[in-house]
Amino acid sequence: MARRTDITAADTALNIRREAVRLFAQYGYAAVSMRKIASAVGVMPGALYHHFPTKQDLLMCLLSEHMERLHIAWDTHKADCSFETLDASAQLSSFIAFHIRYHIALPEDVFISMMELRALDAGHFAKIEQSRHAYEQIVKDILMRSPEQPQMKIDDVHVTAMAILSMLTGITGWFNQKGRLSEDDIVACYCRLGARMTGQEPAHTQNRQFDTHLTPSLSIRS
Amino acid sequence: MARRTDITAADTALNIRREAVRLFAQYGYAAVSMRKIASAVGVMPGALYHHFPTKQDLLMCLLSEHMERLHIAWDTHKADCSFETLDASAQLSSFIAFHIRYHIALPEDVFISMMELRALDAGHFAKIEQSRHAYEQIVKDILMRSPEQPQMKIDDVHVTAMAILSMLTGITGWFNQKGRLSEDDIVACYCRLGARMTGQEPAHTQNRQFDTHLTPSLSIRS
DNA sequence: GTCTATAAGCGGATAGAC
DNA sequence: GTCTATCCGCTTATAGAC
């Protein structure tokens, strides 16, 4: 067969990233060899090194691009729901809905971004950790505005923020697209839980309506 | 130096388990070689195979013993706090306190039990997964008794149980023994959060007293 | 029960042809 | 941009001496 000119270098680089994400998520970074990635992509091992100088660089690329996409998606979501005009209670529900939908859509990226931080060398780790902290700060900033809301009562902003984030991120561990609960059901459940965790009475939250849907831009993946 | 008769085979096996837990927690199962474990223990690599036939068996031993100790500790805690006599609300606080204290005391065992499940082969995985489900069922059983409690309101037992467990297990990711909050502070915060997540009004939970301390048996480690 | 020594193969990464 | 071929250190695991 003649050389396929319909497959570009950019395609191969994208295939490498996609297969690497899949394999790292399933088996872990250390357990996946460059040979296995090459085999999944359909190229010889040496070809990978034309696109990524080392295995470590490949991992760092996956994690940094994931964090970058996450922040961009959040900024887009903020703009689309006029986030700054919402009160703290509505902001929290808006964040919860965004976080759940984004994480359910990209479970493998999320998974390796949690699990493989320790596989990064010091410099790379610091960069990703900074980006993670910035994301956590979103929740803390929302909770710190709670004193403006008479129906919100928070004992400890830091603990409550970490509890909410852990609770949300844990969803990817058990959620099944074909299971009993739809994505909308999950979002509704967790918005209620988030409201309760921030001291809002069930009576106040039962009948509130939130714009909990993501903007279409989220579904675009590089 | 003559052969040290004060070091027995049981000591070596214990040292292997301890160093393996530490190294697996820090770098991950796949990233840690038998050579590194042997070096940490202070023996030659071949000696490890006298105690564990394969690396996989060593991992399975660590995980199965962790789950076994966890269930035994829970049974002991249940007996010591007369668990069956408590109402559902107090049972939940009792469980939360137990879970937090146990997990803070053994963060490395907990960590590898979450992270290295995928490193187990199919048969071993099934056994550990069964034990994990049994532990999750503890929370579901408590929540399913909530209809007896007029102050408890739960939308979905499964979701609420998973949310509580994720929230609790996430603590090990950020808790620092020397940080701003003591273990007691954390337990108090999370008992409050757990109460709120199960629909209990802040006014109801603010002044309640729970026996949130673990029994002494927990501090014993094989 | 631990040692020395080694088998047999996989690991990341590179050089140079095409 | 991908291939073939290869370097060489490290991997799990075993055999037999002590």
C-alpha cells in the first residue's frame, strides 16, 4: 500500500494521546510501556519519540492539557450562566452541575489526573498542583460568599469545600451511563446534597430551579 | 557478625509488608520493583520469595489483610458503642467517626487499597471488591433505616451513601496531623455534614452529643 | 532463612535507512 | 514521519550453596 497521505502527523499525535489516556487510566502509567502504546496506536515504538521526547513528557502533556481544558470549560460555563450575577447558593449549584457533567464526559482524563500525579517529576508536579488548587479555590470562593446568604450556614469553608469536591469527584468511581440514574438525576441529587451541606434547609432547596446544564462548548474535545 | 537469632522469619515477613505498603503507597505497585522492597527491608531480592511466591501475592496479602482488619475493627467498634441500640442518626455519626479515625491512622493501607485494585488479577480483584461492597453496605443499611427517623430525609440511599463514603475517604488526601484542625475537629465537622446530607436540620444537630471516639483496639496493628 | 548467581525477557530510549 | 535494528539496564523469578 502506498503511504497514506490522509493521515497527518497531527492525527498520529492525537491517536497517541488518546490511546495513552485509555491505557494509563486502565492500567496506570508505570504499568503501561511505550511498546503497548505504540501497538495500540498501530505504529512501531520508535515512532512515538518523534511526537513526545520521553514517556514522562507524554504524561505531562495529557495532564496539563486536561487541566487547561477544564479551566477553559469553566470560564465558558461562567460566562454562559452569568455566574457573577448569581447568589452564592445558585453559584454552588451551578458549579456542581458543571463539575459533574464535565467529569462524567471525560472520566479517563479525570482519573489519570488524580491517580498519576505521583508519577510526575517535581517540576511537572508543581505546575499541575497549582492548577488543581486554582480549581479548588473556585469552590472556596463560592463558600466564602455564604455570609451574604442568610439561608447558608457553613462551619468550616476549607473542610466543606474539600468534602464537596471529594463527593463530586467520587462519582466517576461508580456512575454508569446505562444505570438506574441519568446524568440529570445525579446532578439534581448532588445539588441537593451540596445545598444541605452548606446549611440550607431542605424546605428551601426542594423547589428551587437551577440552570444546571452545560453549554454546548463542553462537548468539544481536542 | 554472627547470625542474628533475635530476628525471626515472622519479623522479616512483617518488615517486607511494612516496606511494601510504604513504597506502593508512595510510588505505586507497578513502579516499585522487588529489588527496591528488598533494599528497603535490608535483604537480597531472592529472600523475598521465601515469604511471598510472587509480587502479585504480596500485593494481595496487603490488600486482603487491610480489608480484614477494617471489618474486625468495625465489628469491635459496633460492640463497644452498642451500635444496634442507636437510632439511625446516631449510627451514622458513629460510623463517620469510626471511618475517619481508622483511615487517618492507616493512610497508606487505605491509599493502596483504593489505588491498586486495578493491579490485581481477576480472581484477587473479585475477593477485595466483595469486601469493599460489604463495607459500603454498612452505610446503606444505616440510611435505609432513616424512615424510622422523622428528622431524616434522604432522596436516594445509594447516591447519598456513595457521596458520604467519597467525602470521608477524600480526607486522607489533604488531612495533615499538624495542620489547623485536629482529628476531633475533623470528626465533628464531618458528623455535622453527614447529618445535613441526610436531611437533618442544623438546629437539630448543633447540640447533639455523639460518642465519636474509637475503641482502644483500633490502635493495635499487626 | 538468607545468600550468590543467573536465567530469560521487557523497559526506555536512540541511530540511521527510507 | 515511520521504519528496522539495537543498546543496555532493569525486571520477575529460580537454583542451589551455606
